[in-house]
Amino acid sequence: MRTDHFRVCIAALCLVAVIAAPAWADAGAANDPAKGRIDAATFTPPDYPAASRDQGEEGRVTITVQCQADGRTSDPKVTESSGFEHLDNAVLASSATLRCIPGQDPATHAPVAGEISFRYRFKLDAGKVLPALDWASILKYSPRYPVHEFHGDHSNTIVASALLCGENGQITDAEIMLPSGAPAFDEAVVQAARAGQWHCTPGQDRGTQAPFATWVPMRWRFGVFSPTEHTASAQADGPPTSASLKLGAILDPESFTPPAYPEAALAAKEEGPVTVRFLCGLDGKVTDVQLTRPSTRPNLEAAMLAAAGSGTWRCMLTREYRGVVPAWGLYRYVFTRP
């Protein structure tokens, strides 16, 4: 959408939520200077092969390479197969840019070439295929730029939200994860999501093949497009903003047990939705939970926060090019009085 006075573009930050919790280990003797070892900083974890993921393939792969005296590696080969060709090949491909720290001659301390190995483990997390947003429909029916904000100081306003992806593949609702400071823009995203024109691929349980509904984080930028995305850490200094909030976590629905209805809430006739944002740690556990809006149902909100802090909530890991990262997600539960 363009006029002579403004240009409206979006840049949605799409973090890939992976369904795997891979791990790698150097099989060399890291504390023995005479033996070479992998330079961990140069190792890029491979993507989980789609064919293997769909077939539920898991396993550990051991790769052996020749470590040259100048730190280069060569001749990678599989010395312990996972039993699945796609998994083996994925790790082999990831070793193309791998470097090593060569061993040292005990007498001269000069670097020496040698053979070293490392292991990489593929493991599926909870047997679930994660949902995906249908960006074609979102872009086609994008949020309307608030007319009364055309001349306001809202250049590059960023809205951090979460969309409810239903079992039927339709986006039916949205929640603001953190207010942007421009309520009209927040409302524009919510209204677009609730219009029934956005779609998604729902999450799916691999064992039963049953789809499940869940909340999918999304960041939307209004204003003049900038190629520089906001990718600050979820644990950055200072209070989080809609731009710095690291998005991408999805709650594992099997880990959620509805909280017991508090007696105090019954006495106060409290009912309705309670929405929280949560931080998913590197181990797939929820490490922080916050309300997304001021308190309106204190007893229900206390019950929700207590349930989230019980240690039973699990989340699906979020990955960037740098590897698995902590990220925020959103979950809403509707309390109905018994």
C-alpha cells in the first residue's frame, strides 16, 4: 500500500520452532593437548531432515575427520551410523565448514595432523509436528494501517502478537504479547486475525495424526520497511519491548493441565480468559511467566501463574541460525465456572 505521503510495509520476524532437541559431543580427548579436537565454534548443527522427521527417525551419528596441522578438516566419513541415511548425510553435510584444533607433539609442541571424531544425536521432541503460519493469506489480508495515525510519530511500529491456529487450519483469534505503545496498531493486528481470512497449518501429533490447536507467535512491523530486524535476546538488559521480545516458543499442549478453579474465584464470581506469556528455556522448560495485561481476575490469574510455575509446563524449542535460543510464547486458558 503506497501513497505520495507514506509507504506501509511489513517485516515479520519468523523464528523457526524446531521439534528436535539435538546434541553433539566431541569424541576426542579435550584435556589431552597431544590429541586434536573439534573447534566447537565452527560447528553448525544440521537441520532435522524433513523426511526423517516425518518418519519419526532418531539416532546418533559419529563422524570422523582428518584434522590438519593448520586447523582444516578433510575426508569426513560416517564411522557409526544412526541407521538412517538422511540423518547420516545431514551431519556429513554440516562438517563441510568444520575446523579443528590440532594436537601437539609432546616434545616440540608443534601442531600435528591426526584423526578425530565427533558425535551428533537427533532426537524428536514429544512426537509433534509444529504449526506454521500461511503467510500468503496473512500478506493478502494484512492489517490495515490506522487512518488516524497517518501523520503520527509511529514509524516502524512493531506489534508482538500470538495467533490461535485452530485444528481446521484457520486463524481464529489473536492476543498482544506485549503492548507496542500504539494501541491502534495493536488493535489492527487483532482485528485482522479475527476476520477469518488468515490460515495456518495446524500442529499435529505424530502418533495419532490428530491436529491440535495452539498459539503461534508473530511479529508485525508497520511503517517504512527497514532491512534491520530486531533480534535482541529475550534476556536483554532493561524491560522488554514489542521489538526486543524474542518470539517463537510454543507450549506443548500435553504438558498443560487445567488449573483447579479457586474457591475465592467462585465466591467472587470470576470467570473468563487468562492470558500469559512464557519464556521457553534451552532445555524446553518454562522458566518465566508473566501476565499480558493488568489484573482483572486476580484469583484466576494467581491460579494460572501457580500452574505455570509448577515445573510441569514444557515448550517446543526455538532455533535461529546460531542454534537453539530462549524465546517467548503465549498461552490463554478460559476459566468456566462449574
